Amino acid sequence: MKMMMTYFLLLVSMLSAVSAFASKPNDAEHAAAGHTFEWHWEQGAFKGAAYRVSFQHDGQLQWQGIEGGVSGKHDTEKQFQSTAISTDVQMISWLEKSGYTVTIILNFSDDTCQGTVSNSSEWYPLSGKFKQIN
């Protein structure tokens, strides 16, 4: 049931992201702006990997691999979108230069995160924990 709810939230979030990108950005769409998060993947293809991601006010994000096979890797992506799903749940999505779309759902009530990394031929569901750095 929990997994079903997670996939439902991902679907709702992705539909929300599509409609939000079609409109002019506003504060609600960039709620993550100015904040840095670390997430640690405990399940999925990136199990053991951890990232620090800083969301800039200009809509860009900077990510850095800090643990696991991604340690030392980093990049800046040109655009992200974030939406408050509820008072405790935030969805953040971006398209990477590599062609992968990353969608992360942060649940602030229990510090868990669910994510999906995908492109036209691959799909990787992820699950883990996160903390807000600032």
C-alpha cells in the first residue's frame, strides 16, 4: 500500500510538473530555491549513493556526489521546478545535461525521499532519507 501511494504521488507530481512548466514561474514553483539538501539513497539502482544539491534563486541547481560511486562527481543544471504537494511534501524535478530526468519527492514529516531517474529507455525508482542543510 505504501509503495502504491508513493507511485501515486510520483504520478501526481509529474503531472503537476508538466502543467507548471507550461506557465510562468512563481514562488510556489521554486519553493526549494535558496536551499541545500543532502539525500542518501537506501534502495534502488543508486543504493549507497549520496548527493548534496543546492537550488539557486535563478532556477539553476548544483549537485555534487558525496558518497558511493558518485563521490566527486558534480555539475550545474540550468533549470529545476519545485512544487509543494502539501505542507510536508515537496516535489522537485529537473532535466540533466545527460538527458536524464530526475524527480524527487521530499517528505519533511519523516525525512524520507522517493525519486525516479529516467530517460527514453531507462527508469530507476529510488528510496532513501534526506536532510535540509539550509
